[in-house]
Amino acid sequence: MRILFLLQAFLLLLPLAGRSAPTDTHITVETQRTALVIRVNKDGDPTVVHLGRRLQSAAEYASIPNNGKRAEDYTGIYNSAYTPAGGRNLLEPAIQVTHADGNPSLDLKYVRHETANVSDGVVLTTVYLKDPQYPFEVNLFYKAYQKEDVIEQWSSIRHTEKKPVRMQKYASANLYIPAKNYYLTHFHGDWAHEMKPEEVQLTAGLKIVDTKLGTRADLFQAPSFLLAMNEPAQEDNGEVLAGTLAWSGNYQLAFEVDPLQNLRVIPGINPYASEYVLAPGKELVTPAFLFTYSTTGTGTASRNMQRWARKHRIPDGEGNRLTLLNNWEATYFGFNEEKLTALFQDGKKLGVDLFLLDDGWFGNKYPRNNDHTSLGDWQENKTKLPHGLGYLVKQAESTGIRFGIWVEPEMVSPKSELYEKHPDWVLKLPNRSEYYFRNQLVLDLSNPQVQEFVYGVVDGIMTKNPTLNYIKWDCNAVIYNAFSATIGNQSNLYVDYVQGLYKVMERLRTKYPKLPMMLCSGGGGRVDYGALRYFTEYWPSDNTDPMERIFIQWNYSYFFPSIASCNHITDWGKQPIKFRTDVAMMGKMGYDIVVSKLDEKELAFSQQALKTYDRLKDVIWHGDQYRLVAPQKNDLASLMYVSDRQDKAVWFSYLVSNRYGSGSQALVRLKGLNPAKKYRIQELNVYPGTNSAINQNTAVYSGDYLMTVGFNPNVSTSRTSVVLEITESN
Ligand code: DGJ
């Protein structure tokens, strides 16, 4: 009888346990449209009670039930803002440590929080947490980019225990979302087929997306994802979170549907082989997790991310870029001064801004004539380039174009003078066979001497050739046999490697703030906002077949802006030069072809296309991107860029099916225009000798008409790519 009474009382109290108490503190992190709300109860436990649309009245956050209250949470911390392991936690932790005295538990209680305006529209909230039993502290940082609706979250960990603390896990963030269902789109692939999206409905338990490659984090699984709530992701409707971890090394994205059917998202450095040993008084700052929450689909989410990146992350993100001619596919390793000087002239004739000399220019004891030797020996090869780089820079400049160069400074070939001189600078296990990835090994960037060397490679080239105007930084190997000859704690290596790399990049960026730099990793093996803090652009894939690139570029665009996407016209694929050019134009355009092999019409078309691009690049690079027709489910891919003033737009459409009669049968509704404005539509990149039916049409349409009724770009098997310019007309 007594037991029954107690049970009844317990059940009656259940709903109350889910509510906020008047003594609770609410910490609100708000952008224009989104709010992340942390509740701190009387015991000092910080929990996430809201992540989604911002409420009009902040006072009402106090009414939100804990855990989206659906049933009992045995621990009260399923929705912890940073779940500590070892105490009463029952789920995936955000942090797990073993204290100096061997105690394997952590408790994190709220101490205080503060909010500061970092710059116009950027607000940083810091939440200070501490273990009540140990001098062990965690700070949670939430930087709200209010206008762009992006939140950047990271944590910092420090202690003053008597001896080092061993940390088995140290995530960047710990989010909590109550919804009916969750649909995760993650992006995976390999060399030449990067960023393939796959949408899965999350089921109860854990789903992990991660990498263990050490250097080329993005190669198999990208650190970027879309998460749609309730329904699968849609372009213009529905709640979706776009997230990406700014880290160029091993990462882990953990998604856990908990026993209450709520979703916990825990992104951070991969705990795999990375128990981090933290000395007393030292601080570990975790990489930033960036996310945006949209209630109007993936379109808004990606425009938020792109705008944020241009304004706040990518160097010169709102500035200019150079069109270029790269010689990789034109010559591979087989070039000399004479050949290169002729290529400069070709580049000038074509009309690009810069010539980029790729792999193969260095090494003397072991000349770099194939990919088996020489990485590390960054001196000009005297046979190919007897007069050195300085001569080439001058030759290019006297031809009227700038000069840039390829380097891969983190790497070493087993056959190189560098390896002979410094075998202890290489990551490898002393008692195991060497494993090579593209015939090469990785230098130990946890070693400050190696950092100095890598910095010196680029700095040396720039000091000797101050007008050299572009660096392509490649990274072709993963880390095998991870072991450093000099590091104190081997399990810190994966983290220290990336930190060492960033130290070098930071120094270079500080010394050369204006230098354009391309982030490349044997194709798109390294595309993340950790490295993109230092690079003006990235190489999405070695696969430049334009049909493939439509998909690859489309998928990167969920997270990265067009100004940073290096799209080159090459000989990959069977499509005509017009199609290849039209696809490259949707980002930062470049060439990697033998210009002298273009016939008269192809050359004339390309020269005109570069002039057109020059006129429109401002809209393509700095405008808002709208995806109109998705290539995954339709005969065509169609997307457009609209200027901020909505007075100009560029609209790209490509045929992606070769079935009989495929094309744009229906009108395509435009987006992002001003309904009240009038627009004229003109076709661009019309191939010499052909006519555009669209250009006969002198009609003027309202934005309202174009967005409600639409317009047919007339894509068909005889018009496989169509570029249209939309201009405000009075
Ligand atoms: C891989 C890159 O992705 C290519 O563009 C080219 O630079 C080669 N490396 C050179 O080795």
C-alpha cells in the first residue's frame, strides 16, 4: 500500500521535474533568427533547452520543458550542454578524463557566464564550468554571428592538478534537439568522387561519421553535414541545421538519438588513438564547430554559411580572385623554361590573370620527374629551370601575367636529400615497414624544427620572389604508422600535427596577408574551415569532368561559397568547351588545358567567356546562391546567383541526363529576385556560329512573374548548358 502511494506520488511529480524552476538561470545565445538556450538549475548543471527559431520574448525560454519533456530522464543531464563522463552520465559524453590521481570521473558545474560584443553584429558568450572536486575547468564559447545566423562553438580545457590529466574525449560542442524524426545527410567519397551525399533517417542509438586519415580529413567523409528535423531535407522548406567542423585532422561527428527520442549532436576531434595528455597550467582549445539553423530549408542554410564565410572566415572573402592557367594536365612533370615561357604566352592570349606552375619544378640530386622522389628538396631543378624561379616570374610578368607556384611542404619522398639528412623528421614507426601513400611520407609537424622548415619553404620562395602571386598548397598523403621521434606523448600526435600545421599557416598568413593561396589535397582531401582561415580558395576534386563537377560543386556549395571553389576547364570528360566553361563559371574559373590545341572557334569562345566572366564575377562570387533544380532527381541542374541589390543575376542550367528527349520541359521558377522589379533576360556564352532563341526575346518580366510562373532556359540535348544574365530593366 505504502509502495503504491509512493509510486503514485512519483508519477504525479514527473511533469514538474521537466519544468524550469524560478531559480534557474537562462543563458541565451541569439542570432537574428536562431536561439540556443542553456538552462542552469539550482545544482549548477548546464543543459540545452532550446535550439531553433528565436522566440520574440526571451522571457518565455523559461517555460520550455527540460528535454522537450517526453518521459523521465534518469540522469537529468541527457541534454547536458557539455556531457561529462564517469559520473551519472549514461550516454555518449562530450568529455571524458582521468584526473591526475586516477579518478576517471568528471562533473562540470556552472560558475558564471559573460557576454561581450566582439565586433558589429558578433557576440561572444562564454560559459565557465568547473569540477567541484578538482581544479579542472572547461569554458564553453558561443560566438553568434547575428546577421548571418551562424553560431561558432568551441571549448577550452585547463587544470592545475598536480600531474597531467589524461583526456579520452574533448569535443567541441554538445547540442540537443527534440524533434519527431531526424534525417542526416552526410557526404562521403574518395579520390575523384568527393562529396557524395547520402541522407539517412537516424534511428535510436549512435551514428558516427569520422575520419582517421590524420591529414586528408575530407577524403572519405567530409566534416560537414545537413540535419533535417521531422522531414527529409528540402531546399526551401523545413527545419535544417547545416554544420561543419573547422579541423583539418581526425574528427568525429556523433549523432545520438537518446532514450527520449531527442537528438544529441557531439562534434569534435576524433578520440581514436588520441588520448590527450594535458599538463597542469596548459590549455587545450578545441576546434570550432560552425552551424546555422534554418526554418526555410537547405537553401537558406547554405546562403547563411556562404555569406558568413565570405565576411568572417576566408581571407579576402569579399574581395577579388585571379583567373589562372595551370600546367598540371598540360605537361605533368615534362616541362622546361622554353615550354613554360610559351605557356605564359598562351595564358596571356587566352586572357587569364596568372600562370600556375604545378608539381615537378624542384629536386637536383633526385629530380622530380615523377611522383616517386624529391618532396622536401625545394630547390629549382637546374636542368628544367637553369635560371631559377626568379627568371620565370620575370618572364611571366613581361608577358603580362602573374606567376604562382605549387608546393607540398608537409611531405617528404623516401628518395630525397631531406629524408637522408633528417630521418627523424618523418612520421613513422621505427620497428615497422614504411607504408607510402602516393609514394611519400608525412613530415612531423608536431616538431617545432619541422614547423620552421615548412614555414621556410614558402617564406623562402616568397622572400626570393616577392612578386610571385599565388601558392597552391597540396597534401597527398595520409598518416600511416603514426609515430613521432620527438613528441613527449605519442597519443597527442594527431592533435599536435594539426596545431603545428596551423601555426605555420598562421605565420605565413600574417606575413603575407594578401597572397592568394589554394588549399588542395590530392583533389578535395582537405576542405574545411580550419584551413580555410588561411586559404583564399580550395580545390574540390581532381575530377574535372564537367558532368561530375556539376554534382561535386553543388554538394560543396551547401557549406562553402563559390568565390572559394576552384573550377578548372580541363580535358576531362567528353563535353564541348562551352559545357566545360559554363560549369567552371559557377565558381572561381581557371584552366588546365593546352591552349594551343584549341581550334579557332574554341579559342574565340574562351577569350570571350573570360571577358564575360570578368564582367559578372562580382555577382557569382559575392551574390546569394539559389539552387533551382537539383541534378540528383531531374534532367537538369539549375542554379543562380543574385546580387545584393537584386539588380543583376546570373543563371546556370546544365543537362545531366542523356535519355531521349531530356531537357527543361517545364518552366523553371527563379528565386531571390525582387518581385517589384522588372528584368530582361539575355543568353551568354553563345558559341560562335550558333544563335540564341532567347536573345530574340526582348520581353521584360517582373521578378514576381519570374518567381511565380518561371522561364524556360530551353535546355535540351542540343543545348546542354545555358547561361543567362538577368538584368534589372526600367
Ligand atoms: C594532386 C593535385 O590535386 C593536382 O591538382 C596536382 O597538383 C598534383 N597533386 C600534383 O602532384
